[in-house]
Amino acid sequence: MSKVKTHVKKGDTVKVITGHKDIKGKEGTVLAINAKKGTVIVSGVRTVTKATRKSEQNPDGGLLPQDAPIHISNVQKLG
């Protein structure tokens, strides 16, 4: 089983170089990488609202903000 090589790793600071006008130019830290899908999750860059059921961790349920993935080719490593 071979690993897929990526230009960023978890913990790197990256800048979004292309995409929607709301996320283009934003900077953040890489939280997770999915090399097979070619996506990264960058903190605070692409936040979506996710509906959740009531649970022990979240007794109220409702709408919660969550970071969503963006394609790895849309980010540039800083530094």
C-alpha cells in the first residue's frame, strides 16, 4: 500500500489561493488531510452549518458550525 504525497501536512499554515470570494485569500491551520480524496480541512476558512440530533455530548441538538473540506490544489503552504 503506497502513500499519496501531498505538499501540506497537519499543522501547516496555508493560504487559500482560489475559490469562492468568501474564502479566497483567507489563511488558517490545516486540521486534517484526506490524501485519497485530495481534500484538506483548514480552520476557520470554510465553515458550514450542520444540523445535529440531540445526544449526550450535545443535549440541545440544533445547528452547529463545522469546518468543511476544500480541495488540496486550492491551498498554498506559507513559510
